[in-house]
Amino acid sequence: PKPCEVTPAIIMKTYACQRRTPLKHHNSFLTEPLEILAENAEFSENEGRSIAFRRSAAVLKALPHVVRAMDELKDLPCLGEHSLRVIKEILEDGTSSEVESTRQSEQFQAMKALTGVFGVGVRTADRWFREGLRSPLDLIHTGQKLNHAQQAGVQHYNDLNTPVTKKEAMVISDIVERAVKAVLPGAIIILTGGFRRGKEVGHDVDFLITHPEEGAEERLMPKIVNWLEEQGLLLYQKTTRNSYLESKDGPARPPSNMDRFERCFSIFKLEQSKMDSDTQVEASSYNSSTTDGPEERHSGSRWRAVRVDLVVSPYSQFAFATLGWTGSKLFERELRRWAGQEKGMSLSSHALYDSKQQRYLQANSEEEIFAHLGLEYIPPSERNA
Ligand code: TTP
Ligand code: MN
Ligand code: MN
Ligand code: MN
């Protein structure tokens, strides 16, 4: 080694969409605790606080080395006083007392369990918590009034809280392809969400569907859903119509980060192959002991419930939809913040509007969208902020 070699300074950009964030990084021992605090802030509907912790964690995920001392952090953006305090405690003591007491708290654990029910958001979980409920079983025992989604969520609680593997995602991809090809030949289907970013497991499987002939994709979802239902592949589905076409202001900025595509939140009934079932017998028999119907488990066919999101986009919006549905959620949020604050533009999963030029900027690929935004292209595998 040369005698006067210096460690080059790490240049850490402020927005997560300006940085490469790989899936596997070096600082989980810091990011996981910070994300516990972020999650806890979400449970108390303190969004600002939650975002601050998530931004701190994202900076540490982008570092090319393990953090060992506080002075390594002095030139990094986004690290607020509270996050720094937590990091310092972990570096010195191995754990943070605030994080550990949060993890142990009855409220955190109950909120985690209750929001873990498909169809239950923070508001509902919080109301139940204040009424003394702590777990999905309490919902059954106290005879809570549940909507259809929540009923399915309770019924398949264990399955839906068992991570979906890449292998299962591939089996579901094949099914979705068969369904879509059967009802609209020539359609294009891509896997989005965490699996597109290279994750090994996910909480669901996300798909985006389009057709090169603009308009051919209209009202496609009910046909896909019918096909799947005829094959007995769906345990639950809720289809929402495209509200973008129908909004009277045309393709103006959608009010929130919720997009308006035709979409389907569903639960698939995934048959488990002989090979898999040999290794999963134990897992599914203890699964069935709580909420999943035991009679179904004993009937010979082994299956499990998996959450699947289907989204249909017109071809002209496909690049925006692909970018918007690939995530991560923080990466998406940062892209929109960058567009608004730094570029005077408005980005959604439908379009990019340039306020200065007062016009929409077209794009046929994600690369073109990054270019419009003046950002270096970040591939999906590096969007794991
Ligand atoms: P998720 O499926 O919630 O998250 P994920 O796939 O990144 O992680 P996991 O493995 O836990 O499933 O969302 C995927 C992307 O879809 C996310 O970037 C945000 C986007 N999205 C929308 O654009 N609109 C929505 O209404 C929802 C729910 C998600
Ligand atoms: Mn590395
Ligand atoms: Mn997902
Ligand atoms: Mn999803």
C-alpha cells in the first residue's frame, strides 16, 4: 500500500433516489432498531417522525461499510438528533433502551398483531387496542364486526404472515400469466414490488399488466378475476375500477400517493407441490391450529393463502406505473419529493408533470423518467431504501 493513502470521503446524497441502496447492506444492527421506532411512530400516526427514522435508516443502508464510531457519521445527511442518540447507544451498549422498551411494549406488540390482519389499518387497530383487544384471536372471541377483507385476514392470518418465497412468487407468476393470456392475448405482465428489487421473500406478490394497444387493457381486471375464480384459485378479491379515466379534471395530479389504476387486492389459494409439502407438513399443521380452517387442511389437498396485488395500466402510463409499483415505499416517496422540491415537477404512477413548462413529460421507460428528473438511473435492485 502507498504510504500516504487516505480513505476517500463518502459522498452521501440527501435524497434516497439519488443513491444506490442494495438489498444486503452492512448496518442492519442499526437500521432494524431505527425501523422499529419508525413503525412505532406509524402506529401513533406520527408520520413526520416515522419518515425521519426511515430516512436515517436508509442513509445507513447505503453506506459501503459497517459503522463503528459516531465520527464516521458526521458528514452524513438525514441523521437527526433522535436517530443519532439511538445509534450512539447501540454503538456503545449494543442495544438501545428506547428501542427495546418499544419492542416489549404491550401497545407495540398489539398494534403489530392487529395491523398484521389483512384489511386492518392503524386507525382500526388503535380503536381495538383502546377497547382492550390485543390479538386476532381477541377479535374472534369478542365477536367484533369485521368487513369481508378483515374476515379473510383473520381466517388466513397465519398464512398471510408467513413470508412468500421467491419460488412461490414464480408459481403465482405462471398462474397470472396463464390467466391474463387467456383473456387478453398479447398482454404484458411484469412482477413489481419487492421481488423486482431482488428480495428473497415478500409479504405479497405484485404484478403490473398492460397491452401495447392503448385501450385494449380497459376493464381487463374483471375478466382476469373471473378466469381465476373459475379455476378456484381465489380465496378473496376486491377489484377497484380505474378512477383515473373517469376523473373530470383529466390526468391532473392525483391527490395522494394512492394511484387510480384498475386494481385487485386478492388472496390466492396456492396449491403446494408434493416436493414442497414434504418439507412444509409441520409448518402447515401448526399453522392450522389457530385460525385457518382445519377441515380444509385435512381434506388431502394441501394449499396456502398468499396475498397478490394485480394492477392494470394503459400502455402510455406503463413506465410510470412500473416505477411507481417497484418501490421501495421510501424510494417512491423520495422520488416524488425530489420531483416537487428540486425540479418543480409532479410525479405519480400515472405521469410526470412539469410545472414550469406546464406540460406532461412522456416516457417509454424508467430510464427516461430518471432522465426527465435529472437523476442518474438507479436499477430496481438498488432501490431498496
Ligand atoms: P408493497 O407490496 O406494499 O411493498 P413491497 O413489495 O415493496 O414489499 P413486500 O415484500 O413487503 O410486499 O408495495 C409495492 C409498491 O407498490 C410500493 O412501492 C408502493 C406501491 N403501491 C402503490 O403505488 N399504491 C398502493 O396503493 C400500494 C398499496 C402500493
Ligand atoms: Mn457493500
Ligand atoms: Mn409487495
Ligand atoms: Mn403489494
